[in-house]
Amino acid sequence: MTNTEISKKGGFALNNKISLRQLQALLFLEIFGFGVTALPRRVAENAGQDGWISVLLAGVVVIPIVAIVCHIAKMAKGQSFHDFACSVISKPLGIIVSLIFCTRLVLLAAFNLRIFAEITRQTMLPSTPFAVIFVSMLMLAAYGAAKGIETRARMAEVLILVVLLPLIFVFGISGRDIDFTNLAPVMVNPLGNIISGSFSAFFAFSGIEVLLLVSPYLSRPKHLTKSVGQATITIGLFMAIVTAVTIARFGPEGIVHQMWPVLKMMDTISLPGSIIDRQGALIMTFWIISAYATINAALFFSSLLLKDVVGKGQHSVYILALVPIIAILAHLPENLVTAYDWHGLSNSTFGLATMVGIPLLLLIIAKIRGMRIEKL
């Protein structure tokens, strides 16, 4: 029996293919955990107690972007992103766009790795050298990326259940120790401040642009927009809830003095009966897995882009070439503040290009050229 026949009968997935449910799990792990760690502080700096509204607003802005990205992914009809871009905007421009995308993913992996190492050292392993943390995470991420997208997807299905259910439980318990009057009055801050906060929150959804690259790996892309839309709305609601709870816990003034307020809040929650000594370990587990998923995805897709641009070789070879580059880039920031500054600069340039600019460019030119776009 062929793989296709097995898939149609409800058995194992096609080789190197993933289902929409697996894609949802990957998106949640790659976006939510890492994006939400410092999000409450960033939005509170602009919007105060209305920071959670900024997060909701950012989620609303992301939804049409997701629809455009999914539309392009379906229009590609199984082509790689590089091949599709070349067919739409010419080969030279397609190469440039692919390299911009690759650069974005490499920088995302590097700065997330540095931030991961900083948090790990300050919260769990204060005496561990950066090199040990870098090598450990990069080797694990590279191994997973070399195994292909199906292995990543199957792992995501398991890990999301392992870490998400305890996380929901702890946040549910946390409500009894939190003063929600810290969120009042609502909409007291100027609209401009709330919008400014939503700009910071927008980049918490970094990683959503990899949807442009998954078209060749979807077994049944028919309902892609609906499935990804559901995942995006769920992620946005989770981010808004976590932000609201965290601001309520520390207050709009106190939260700006917390580097990682979500981790700090989870570590100070008192569970009944001392079920867990350090509740922060739960969210740290989720966050570490999310950091791994983000770096793993960046390595996987950037290696594929390089392979397509060069036109030969296996993607695993390009993974090995990217690992030292990412490690060097992660070492460059002098401290955590510099790492966040560089991360923000990367988001506002390459991030805007891959999340907004490139999708719009491809869609507009495809329409001008009269290329056939399947109904969503």
C-alpha cells in the first residue's frame, strides 16, 4: 500500500508531509511561548494597564496578514517559496527575496538564542558559559531540522499537550491572588499610546511568515486559511489573557521594572497544597520548548531557502553551515539590552519585510500578471 493510500484511509501522514492540525501545533509552539515572555512589559511601557488591548489590536492586524500569506501559499500549489517567487517576480528578484527571507530567519534564530541563553543563565544556570548553552541548543535544533518537517510536526503534537495543559491550570489558579482592579479604568491611556503598544505586540507574532514556506509540505491545504486563522486567534487571545493577568499581578507601574514579568509572576503564584515548589518551572519548560521550536524552524527553512537559491545539495549541509553563523551572531551583542535592541531593529526591518512587504508584493504582482489564484 502506498503512502497516499495510507493517508486516505486515515493512517500515517505522507512522508515529509504534515497535517493542518500539526501545523497549528507548530505555530503555537514557535510563536506563543517565546513571544509572550517579555510582551506584558513592552506593551505596558506604552499603554499602561491598557496593554492587553494593544495585544488584541495587534492580533486583529495580524489576521488579514495571515489571510494574505495563506492565499499565497495555496496559490503556490506545492511549489517551494523560492520557485514561486521566481515565477512571479523574475528569477533575480526571486533570489533577492529568498535571501532577505533567509537573513530574517538567521537573525531571528541568533537573537532568540542569545535571549534564551541570557534567561537560562539568570534563572537556572548562572555559572554556565554562553558557549555551552549555545552549542547545546543549536545541536538539538539542527538535529531536529535535519530530520525534516514531519518529525518536527509529530514532536509538536506531543509537546504541546505536555506543556500547555499544566500552563492553563496554573494560570487558572493564579486568578485568586491577583488584583484585577489594576486593569481599571479601561481605555484611560491615549489612543496613540495603545497603538504604539500594538506595534510592539505585533512582533510577538514573529514566525507567522514561515507559512509562506510550508506550501510544499501540506498534505491537505484546502482549509489552510481557516485552520491557521483559528490558531492565530487562539494565540492572540492567549497572549492578551497572559498580558492582562501579568499587568494585574504587578500593576502598570511595577511591571515595567520586571525584565521577564511572566516568568516572575509564575514563580510567585502560590498553589494550594504546595503541589509544585516552583511553578515557574512550568512556564520555563514551555518557554524552553518554544525557543527550541523557533530556532529549529529558522534553521530548517533558512537551509531550504539556501539550497533552492544555490540549486544543489541537501538541506542538512546548509544547516551545518548556518549553525556557526548563528552562534557567532548570538555572541555579538554585548549584553541583554543590546540583544533586545538588535532584535527590535531586525523586526522593524527584515521582520516587516517578510511579514508584510514580501507577501503584499507577491500578491499584487500576481494579480497584475493575471496569475490564477484558487479560491480560499
